[in-house]
Amino acid sequence: MSPKELKVKYECGWSAEYGQRQGHRRPILAASLIGIILYGWLVFLWAPMIVLQITAFIAVAFVLGILAWIGYTMATTPPPQPIEAIEEAMEKESKPEAKGAEGEKKGP
């Protein structure tokens, strides 16, 4: 990055790389607006019942798919260790450090 680009980046809060990536905003906006118009045409003018049935099916399938993913994750995740095991491990880790610290203090 050239010094001029760095100056622009830090003075304006804008960088040359960021400006190059802004070109994706308009096509996304245009595609969304075309999708809204197309969906409205399908629902109100072409075949409202079948379009609404397909839309409802896709929405329900999406929500149930997410719930299935959450259930699978919960079913395959191992249970956590008991608190006693964690406390014992912490005590074992802290005891050698305390002895080492005391040993260093008793030195010269």
C-alpha cells in the first residue's frame, strides 16, 4: 500500500481495497428488488395458491432444518466433566506452582 493510500485510509476512514469491494452492493440491491417484484407477480397474478404453498414449505423446512442441526449438535456433544474433576485438576496444577514459588523464595 502506498503512503498516499495509507493517508487516505487513516484520514477518511476509507481504503482503496474497501472501495473496490463496494461494487457488490448495487447488484445485490437490484437482485433483491427484482426478486420482490417477481414474487409479487407470482403470488398475485400467476398462481397464488401453489406459490404460497411452496413458500410455506421452504420456510418450515428451513426452520425445522435448523432445529435438527441444533438437536444433532446437542446429541453428539460429549457431556461436560463433573465439577469435582475440574476442581481436582485445578488443585493439582496449583500445588506444584506454589511449591516452586516457595522454593525460589527460600533460596539466597
